[in-house]
Amino acid sequence: MTNSTPYSDSKEDLIRRLKKIEGQVKGIQRMVDEDKYCVDVLIQVAAVRAAINRVGTIVFEHHSRRCMLKAVENSDQDVAIEELIGVLSKFIK
């Protein structure tokens, strides 16, 4: 069985992380609705940002390792490098 996406091996981990993030965001919504202390809300926002950045990093790592390797094998290095630069610039904004 071949992987349909470069992150297929980590798909369950990514889904688990995203569901946790979803729960964290809902928790922040409740906190705002209940007028919780701003510092506590900001701490939770920071936690969500860190978690979503980790998900992005995992996907980016898989893309860099697998898709780039495939591109090098197929002699598409220039196109792959441009794509990698483009996605990296969007990811780090």
C-alpha cells in the first residue's frame, strides 16, 4: 500500500493533534464568553498557536523529506526548491 500523501505515516497523530487544538479553541471561546481573566486567555491562545505551529512543522518536515526527495529523483529540483521556498515563506508569516 502506498501513501497518498507525504504525511500519511503521521496522519493519526496529526488528526489527534488537530482535535486537541479544536478543543483548546472551544475552551478559549468559553473563556471569552465567561469573561475570564485576559492573561489566562492569552496563555491559552499561545498554547494553541504553538500546537498549530507544531502541526504545520510536521507536515512541512514530511513534505521536505519525501516530496523533495521524489523531485530530486525525477530531476525536478528547481521546481521543487521554488515550491519549498514559497511554502516556507507562507508558513513562517
